[in-house]
Amino acid sequence: MKYAFYPGCVARGGAPELFTSAVAVMERLGIEWEELTKAACTGAGVLQEKNRKMGDVLNIRTLAMAEEKGLNVLVICSTCQGVMSQANHRVQRNPEYLAEINAVLADEGLEYKGTTEVKHLLWVAIEDIGVEALKNTFQKQLDGVKLAPFYGCYMVRPSEALGFKENPGRDTSLETVIEAVGGEVFDFPGKTACCGFPILFINQANSLRMVSNHTGAAKDGGADAMVTPCPLCHLNLDGYQPKARRKNRGDKADMPIIHLPQLLGLAMGMSEKQLGLQRHIVSTKDIVRKVELIPAK
Amino acid sequence: MQTNLKVKRQDPEANGSQPHFQEYSIDIHPDSTILDALIYVREEVDGTLALRCSCRASICGSCGMKVNGRARLVCKTRVADLAPEGEQLTVEPMGNQRVIKDLVVTLDTFFDQIKRVEPYMKPDKEPESGEFIASNESMTNLLTAMNCIMCGCCVSDCTVLEVDDNFIGPAALAKAWRFTEDPRDDQRDQRLKTLNDEDGGIWDCTRCMQCVEVCPKDVAPMDRIMELRDAAIEAGNRDTHGYHHTESFYNSVKKNGRLDESRLALDSAGWTSIPRLLDLVPVGLKAMMKGKLPPLFPHKAEDKQKIRDVYEKVEGERE
């Protein structure tokens, strides 16, 4: 099973523990990969505010590079997933637009035919590896660990571009993984809401209210941690949780925000250090200790 | 088929009434919509259930409700599509709007937002003769936003309105876009400036796409908001944090092929805004201590000149 790996800017920047934990987990899962080192940033929907076509050209360029290698793209970021899927969806429905974009890419000798699929590790784990095979890589059953899923907007919307109809189960993929590791799902309406990251530098008061509402709901529901496939959600829910909780709830930041690969890694028996769990702003000590006390299967 | 409805009941005007859920198990035709099921409950099971509907054909926009946590027109949603095996369906009133009773909300909030964007044509002068003529092309462009039936589903599920009731909201902003793009209107620049400068304006949208997902008429309000941002920038509105954020992101990818996160934070705060820059310090220090401060010299794409070439070519097309 081989993929063209596109880790995204945040895994290579503000959340380096995502990159290392993802790579460690992918190795255990028997995933082979080749990093797309020449690919540009997806634009995250922000660049597209200024020039949507620019964003589409950059993303189709990435998909063409993978297509040339005969590989699908593997991502570890909800935002990368969504933005690339949207660009892919637009050109797949509109051959004229694709031809326009290919005209730009021709200078570089690239041409996109429209066959590349973009898949988050979350979907790869369930759809390509399969829940049973995934479970076979686990050394621990996380009994008694309550986890709140937090998808990230671009992982769930627009559902049409993300192929939800053709691939049933994507809308509950995170719950499926939490159940696969043996954890208990804390279900709450905020799981598919916005974390507030996109407006962090624009309207911080609103952004912090979102952080406080979601992490507070998980806390009130008795969750041990939140799990997210989106490093942007992680940055906001983790990094700004102390300020958000102090300001809006008058309490302390105590909800660890775990990256999806870190959860898989914990179930695989990997150490705190290996998964970079000590690097979070909100301490992960309690959940790490809870998992350490669980004997291996 | 057997259907199980779990309906949120409340009567804010009645003393001592608390919101609660009531369950109904009914037998309906397999082709029934959720609205058919609710009307059946009201007519045959429980006459006290309040709901609003009119055309029953997704034209009037009266029957917006939350089903399984998501706003929908219940006349457009078949029971069998959401609950083919008779699974329980949770029906609640729309969010971000005041409940009058049970499933009926007041649309005051909705129309207050619409009024804020002055949703009427503002030409500078009378037409030379007869009426204003607009090209077919310019009207086709407006079709997306003109399809809005003002049902309020987008407002119901807007994640910004959940935390800030001063946000103009997706429906009103899509409406505003419709007037900025209408060739018969002469207030485009003024409209864009107001939407850009106002608290709760175009830059407060989080781009979460809830409105795009729930709109029953494919208005895609968020896409219209993104076009408003683009248009506001083009019209010279360049003094917002939102503009600096977008511009910094765009230029970072142009320069490095990747995002420079540290630079983005500083650019968005604004290099002359001392309080906002200082505000970044505590988080920056914490991140540094944990070894997760974004690199000051950002990760770059290999062969980034190729990305600059793409930029030049696409920018050239626009001019």
C-alpha cells in the first residue's frame, strides 16, 4: 500500500509532533510513502479568498504530481483534505476548467487527468487497511478512556466534495477509530463545529469562545481527551485553551487535544516521547498515565 | 413504515414550562417526508404540537428545523432517506433564533440581519427611458444568491452566530453580494466598504461551510462571502486584520511555496499594533518551551521557482 504523502505546512511547522507520530504509525500500519516535496501549500481556503483559481491551480498541480507517480495522496490534516478535495471536485465536474488549469501546468510538463484521490490517514485506516486489520496492530485496549471526537470543518463539509455518499461511514470515521482502540465516544454537537482557528487573528474574542465552548463541553461530559485529525484545530484548541478557558469559563485548561496518529500510537503501545505528547501546551500527563497503566494485550 | 420521532417541546410563554423531548411512534407511508410525519402527529396524535409550514414543496421556506442536529427543510427531506430502518429521528427548532413554541422560531433575528445590508437597489439616477436594462449574463451570475427562499437554515447552523449575535450572518451576506454584483446598483463601493469595516462583517466568517452544507437551495452563502472579501480587497479596502491575514498567506506561499506560520501571526496582528503583537508573546513563549514554535525560517517547497512561475501566470490572466 503506497501513497504520495503530503504532510501539510502545520505538521512541518507548528505541530512537528504530528509529523513524527504519523510517520511512526504509518510504518506500523505497513504504509509505504513518498513525500511530495515539490508541492505547494493548499492555501487552506485563505489564499482562495484572494484568488480561488490560484488555489485550484496549486492543488491540481499537486494532484498531477501524484498522478504521474500512479499514487493517491495521503494527508494528515483535515484542512488539506478538504481544500484539495474541493479543487479536485471542481475540475472533475468541469472539463473546461480543468483544461484551463492544465494550460498553466503545461509549462512545467504536467497534465492532470482527474484520477487522483486524496485520503486522510483517518480514511486510509478504515477504508484501505480496514478496521479488523487496524485492530491487529494495537497492543492495548483503551478500556475506560473517554474520548471526544473533533473532526475539523474541512473533513466533513462540503460532504459532496468529500465523497460521503460514495463512501458511507466517513461521517462517523473518527468515532469508528475511537471504538476500534477500545475507547468510549463522548458524542456532542460541537464535534463537527468550527474550532475558531481561521479567525484567531481576526476576531480573537469569537475564536476563544469557540475553544472554550468545545473543550468545556468535553470536560463537562467527562472526556479524558479530545481527538482530532486536524492540526489547525489542535493548534487553537490546545494553544489557546488556557486563555479561552480563563476568559470564558473562569477555569483551567485541562482538556488534552490529541492528534489522531497519537491516539493510534498509544493503542499500538508507543511511548509518550515517541508520539511527542510532551510537546502539547495542555498537559497530556493524565491520559498518558491512564494508558500506561493498561496492560498490553 | 414505522417511524420514531423524538421532538423537542417547549412553550416559553407558559409558566414553569421547561424544554423537554417527547417521543412519537407512528406508522406512515414509506414516501413520507418528515413534514408529513409531523403533520400526522399534530392531526392524529397530539394536537398541541406547534410547527410551521405552508407550500410543502420547498418553495416558501417556512419549515426549517433541525433534524439529527442539522438544519433542513422538513418538506424536502424524506423519512426513509434519514431513517430507512425506522431509526429514531430527533427534531428540534432551528438554532440561533428565538423559539416561540416547539418547532416554531421567530424570524426577527433573520430579518434584522437582512435589513442591515439594505437589500434593495440603490441607483444614482433614473433610467434614461422606461426601465433599467440588465444583461442576461449579469442576471445569470446572480442566480445562486437569488435562489434564497429565506428559510433561515444557514443562520440556524452558523457557527459564528452561535458565539456572536452581532455577526451579519450567511443569508444577509449572500443577499448583500447579490446587490454588489447587480449592474443596476450604483452603491457597490460603499456597500463593500461598509461590509468590510463593520463589526460582524465579512471578515468574521470562519469559513466552516455549515451554511453551504445546509442550504436547501445551493445558495452557498460562504462562497458569496469569499467573493465579497475578494471584491472588497480589489476595491481598495486594505486596513483590516482579515486583509493582512489573507495577503500574508498568499505572499508566503508565493515566496516559499509553503505557509510561514510565524510571519502570518505577525502580519495579521499588524506590525504597528503593539498590543496585538504583545498578545502573541505568551502563547509564543509557551510554544517555544514545548518545542513547537513554528520555525522562524519556514519550511520551503523544493524547486519553489516553479510555484512562483504559476503565480505569475495566473496573476497575469487576471489583469
